[in-house]
Amino acid sequence: MDTNIYDLDQALSRLSNNKIIVLDLETNGLNEIDSVLTCAAIKYEYSPSQHELTAADRFLRYYFSKEPENPEAIRINGLTREIISEKRSNNNWPQYFADDEDFRDFCADTDLFVAHNISFDSKFVPFIKNKKMFCTMKSNTQYFGKYPKLVELAAFLNLNYDRSSFHDSAYDVEITGQILQKMIHLLTK
């Protein structure tokens, strides 16, 4: 079964309990062996009759990398060890994403996982690889002739956004949720 679904109508029709998680990760590189530095996710309840998403729960944590900082990744996401320490504050989270079972628990009751580049994010979350997934990036290539950046898709859909806040997983997951909601509204008109 192809778990990567690029047709939103098909993705929504396959929901069994109407739970959708929109997620975003910032990492210390592009390979699945690189560490996840932050994980943000919003669990939505989807109302098929109203075509509305309602945020039901949120997950946001920061983690240290097991490998040395990747200067190219840090240039994009700004997540130095010092920033991560500050964001972690006095929280008692596991140091590394790979050791955090709470995210697995957060995802346990979910039908569908959505990300702007789900193929990238799912590389770092092995337990969702066999789940249903929807990609807001790949499902919108027909409007751009390429894979659109998150900021390009937000602009195309006339969303309000702060260009300087992208590559912050908490912000990106909020925008991706708004994109998904807008796509649902366009689909159901």
C-alpha cells in the first residue's frame, strides 16, 4: 500500500477516527542518521461535516545532536547547542529525539500524518513510515511547476505569515496546519 497520499480527498476519505497530526522537524542535517533538533506537532480533530480542523493537542520539544553541529543546518534553523539549552529551559525531556517515547505516545491514536515535506520528516520518525501520510509540498506542484517552499505556498494561498519565522518548527507546523485547512476548504467548495 502506498502510504504517501498526494490527493487530499483520498487522504481524508481514509480517516477512521478523524485524527490528523501536522508535524515539522528541524534537524542537524539532511540524512536520517542526523539528529532531530526540534519536533513540533499539532494533533487536529477533523470534522467531515464541517470540513474544519480543531487543534486538540500540541507537542513541542528541543533536543541535542549526538554528532557535532552541522554549520549548514545551523545557518538555516539557528539551533545552536546554546539556543537548544535555552529552549529546553528546566524541562526534563530526553536529551535526544531518538530516546523520546512521548512523541510515539502522542502519535499513537492518529490516522494521518501531514507535513510540508513528509518524505523528509518521516525519515526521522520510523514509526510513522507505514502510516498514511499527506504532503502539502508534493500535492501542490501543479501550481508551481516545482516543489514549492512553505513560504511560497503560504503566499499562494493568501495566508498571513512572517517570512523571518520560517524554519522554526513551531511556526512551520502552524503554517502547515493553516495550509491544510485552506486546502480542505478549497476541496470542499
